Amino acid sequence: MKYILAVLVGLCSGFVVGGAYAAFISLLRIVPRLVQLTKTHRAVKLYQNAYALGVIIFSIINFTDISFNFSNILVIIFGLIMGTFTGMFSSALAEVLNVIPVMSKKLKIKDEASYLVYALVFGKVAGSLYFWLIFVNGG
């Protein structure tokens, strides 16, 4: 009985956290913004399914003892993909919170605000590459 209760509490907790995360992603409007920027309106379902499948697969990997032995080239590719996602996610969050307009106004660089977005994206990509290539593989 104790194990059944633990499973139920775990599932309910997962549903609550997953629902909050999905609401947060919906609030940021990442998928519609990505579709708008890339002009790929026909691929909306593909984006949504890829996002959901990625969350499911990486949740399973995170909670199991599955490990992979990838070459450095594959680690670089995965790092670029994860960094791109993280960069887009943080850029969307910054856009929703109006961080970029406020920061460009404070720094007096209104005409160069797009450079702030690029700095966020490339910084996140560089951070992911560092994490996967040096911290994980080297440590």
C-alpha cells in the first residue's frame, strides 16, 4: 500500500509540475514565435510533437541510469541544439519580461538591441558546449 501511495504521489506531482511547465511554455509562446520567425506555418504540429517527445525522452533518461558514450562531434552537435533551445527559451522569457527593451534603453543602445538577443543566444550555446565538452566529459 505504501508503494502504491508513493507512485500516486509521484505521478500527481509530475502532472502538476508538467502542467505548470506547459502553461509557462504556452505563456512564452515559444512555438508560435518560432513559426513566425522561420515562416514555417505548416510545421506547427511537427514543432509541438518534437517538443513533447523531447520532454518525454529526456525525462525518462533523467530518471533512469541510461548513459551514452558519444564522440566529441556528436557532443558538439547536441550541445549546439541544446544551446539553441536554451537560448530561444531565455530569449522568449526576456522578451515576455521586456528585459531587452529596458536593457537597451538603460545602456543607450536602442538601435543595437538585436545584438543583445544574439548575445543571449550565443552565450547559452557557449555555456552548453562548455558544460557538455569540458564539465561532463572532462570531469
